[in-house]
Amino acid sequence: MNKAILIGRLTRDPEVRYSQGENSMAIARFTLAVDRRFRRAGEQGETDFIGCVAFGKQAEFVEKYFRQGMKMVLSGRIQTGSYTNKDGQKVYTTDIVAEEIEFAESKGSSGNADSGYQSNVSRTGYPEPSTAMGDGFMNIPDGIDEELPFN
């Protein structure tokens, strides 16, 4: 079984590109800063910076609703690969391929007060999720149910 579950903050805005051809697909690349769960006595906690990639509807979801500093829950699989760089050296890669992505906190909790959001409409022109109700679940804005990558 190949399953990874991460909870972390985006180190920067996701980088989204679209594949070529008739059936172009969104591809989102981003890095999550994930705190290590355990630390030795007297030492500061450590953080791992984990490269992630999302495809299709998941990538579009990430592009619309996630920005630097936001906390995300991601489950997916570990994928390794390699390529030859421009200097002719072989480079090995390890990424988490996202299968499920969720918000880990409400919009106001990220501590990113200067994120540039003044209303509930993001820079992409889509409504942002509203803040969490007291039960820990987020409200989904009206009219976007058909756009979400899950039901």
C-alpha cells in the first residue's frame, strides 16, 4: 500500500500550469511545510518541506482556494521519478501525488492577515469559502457545488 497523509502550510502560492492538447489538464505544484510530530527534549521542532502535485479538478481546486500560508490536509501517494538536467546529471525526485485535499482551518485562522483578501471573492474571481462555524466545518459558498472536485 502506498498512502501518505500530510497536514501542513503552503510555503508559497501553488504553481499551476495546463497540459497541451485538446483535453488540457490543470497541474498544480506546491510545497507543504509539515512539522514533525516528535522532538527531542531541549530541541526545537523540525519541519519537512514536501513537494506535492495535483492533477485535474484537484489542481483547479488548489488554484482557486489555496494561497501561501494556508493550512491544508492532503492524502495521496508517494511517487518517485528521475530526469536528466541540462548539465547531463541524473536528478531523482520524490513527490506526493494528491488524491484528496481539504481545508485544515478557517480562512481567518491562517495568521496571514495581509493575504490581500478584502472580501469573499479571491484574486481568481471565485468566491472563497466562508469562515468555519463553531462545529469545525467550513461553509461552502452558494453556486459552486458543481465545481468542487468531490461530492
